[in-house]
Amino acid sequence: MLKISKIQELLMGTEEAHKLWGLSQDHIKKLCRQGKCEAFQIGKTWILLKNQPNPKKKQEETDA
């Protein structure tokens, strides 16, 4: 059985993603809705996997 602390190591909200990636929370939510982030929604809250790459850097690589 996973402990809550272990789950918290694997997941983050849009506020933490904002600090980690340097993107606005609204932009992160848009990326989640578009399926460009590994995320799921609980109510109005988006939950993202912490170990995924910054979607902005991923997009810059595909644009190059």
C-alpha cells in the first residue's frame, strides 16, 4: 500500500508545475486539457506527474 508521502513525491498540482516549469497555471491547465501533459482531473483540479519533462521545452524541440 502506497503511503501519502510517496504519492506526493510522484504527483504535483498546477501551482507546483508553475514554479518548476516557469509557465502560468492557466497555460498548464490548457496543456492538460489538450493532452500535452501527463495529467488527470479531479473536479476542477489538475494533477500532474512530477517526472515528466517541461512541455515548453518539448514543444521547442519539435518546432526546431
